Amino acid sequence: MSKKIVLTGGGTAGHVTPNLALIPYLKERGYEISYIGSYDGIEKKLVADYDIPYYGIATGKLRRYFDPKNFSDPFRVMKGYAEARKALKQIKPDVIFSKGGFVGAPVVRAGHALKIPCILHESDLTPGLANKLCFPVAQKICCNFPETLAYVPAEKAVITGTPIRDELSRGLAVAGRKLCGFEDNKPVLMIIGGSLGAQAINECVRDALPKLLPEFNIVHICGKEKMDNLKLNVPGYKQFEYVKSDLKDLFALADIVISRAGANSICELLALRKPNILVPLSPKNSRGDQELNARSFEQQGFSVVIENDDLDEDILIRRIHEVYADRDAIKARMHDSNQHSATLTILNLIESML
């Protein structure tokens, strides 16, 4: 019997990559997979490599703060709902799996109207607004942190963790070194600020280059249009706007990682046993989820945290040296966490919906 599933989620890579981790396993189990995302969001670009049908819908961001777009976006959300409903009627899926983000809410709500069961996944410690709006109509809500259970209907909550792309664990350091053109064996510092980049981290790292490069080779994934063209030929410093298939090799090469604290990103660091420094987005510029994620990992001994407002060259250099000196102990704590892939648990939940 044919089994059909719709995956949805988008806006940032963090709302897409867990879905991508599930795709090979869903194909193995015989599912026909379709993806519903925004017209031109990052999800469309990322899903393109997986040879599955993609349906674009209108999206409007759900905000908790004043913005002139708050007056127009509700109409975009209603249009997205109608388009999602039309796509779902055409696909006729047995189940919907939503990773969240503002693109997911109209899909889940349309699925409920069509009596299609839905599973949500919430990566952050506290749920986002889009997922909260879908709680009443979801059958199950997958959580990443035990602390999240306090914010989710108890009868629907399941602690699963976050699916991690298997290919990330198959990287080759030698391939990463060749890609970067590093010619010596200095330890490697990797900076990754999320799919959109992190300008504050980018600037601080570049200010610190003269003091860091004598000791480290540096891989800097800096975000779209955020490369420094004046530093393209600095020995030991390699910049990328964004990395897809080669990311596994860069992770294999890295000894320390500096990152924002999106839930998917830090779960990948934990799964790969990469000592790290987290610079969470300030609550002034976000809903504060990254700060909570980072502090949870810091308390477990997996990460060192620098507040975004405290970030400067001296603090960054000091923390890098501290983490590098303590790297073996950090790896041991990560190993002892016994985190297992969430993929099988989520696949079984999906099967239970059929």
C-alpha cells in the first residue's frame, strides 16, 4: 500500500535540516514524500537536492512585536492556508510532519481541516509562536529538551531529540583540509553563524585574526554576501558564504567550533562531539530561545557561552584558548551524554499515525 507524507518547515535552515535528515529513511520505508514551503525560501533551495515534489505557498511572518507588515502579513497567511489546502487535496498525504517556522502553521491548520494527522517538532527549549498555534490540532509534539515538557500539552509531548543528518558524521578531515588549502597541521577553528550568517561574530573574528592565525587555521562560514573580499588571500583563513555537501568534511576538520545557539546547530555539535563556544542571539533581537538553549548546554558542560553584547576580541580569544585546553574533557562529557539519533523514534511516531 502506498504511504504518503508531507514535510513542511522553513524560514531558516534550522527549520529544514531535520526534515532533510528524515528523507532517506522515509524513502527506505516506502513513503512518497512531498514538501510544502515558501515560494523562494531557503527550504526550496535545500530540498532541491532530494528529488521530491516541492509546493510553494505564500507566507507571512507571525510576530509578537509591532511591525508595519503585521497589517499585510495576515492576508498572506490566509492565502498560504488556501494554497496549502489545495496542495494537500492534490497530494492526499497520510500524515504531515512539520518542523515549524511560519511556513508550517498554514500547512498544519489546512491539514487539520482535511482530517490529516500531524506531528510537530519543536527544537528549542521554549516553543515558537508558529508551533504554539498548531498545538491544539497536532497529534504529537516532538521535543528536544526535557525542559520543554513544561510548555507543551502533556498528553501530546514526546522527547525525541533532533534528527541529525547522517552524512555529517561521514566527513573526512583530509578532504576538508584540501578544500580550505591549509598546508600545515595547526588546530582548526570553525565559525558558523547559521544560514543567514552572524555579523557580530564575523566582525569580532576578523578583528582577532592577527592574534589567532599564528596558532589556528580558521574556517569561516560567514553567510550570504558577508564575505570580506579584502581577506580572500590571507593564509590560514578560508571563507565560505554557505556550505552544503562539503560541510561534513569541514566538521571533521574542526577542533573547535564557534556558533550561534540554534537548537539544530548545537545538537549537531553534540552529536559530532565538537567542543564549542556559543554566542546566542540577544533576547533584544529574538524571543530568547537561543539564550536558553545555550545555557542548557553550558550547564551540561558541552559549551562555553559568550553573551552577544559581551562579545569582543579579547573575550573571544580567551574563551578559544580555554575551550581548546579543555577539549578532551568536553568531548568526554559529550560522549557520556548518550544522545542517540532521534530519527528512529520520529519514524515510529509517523508510522503510528497511519
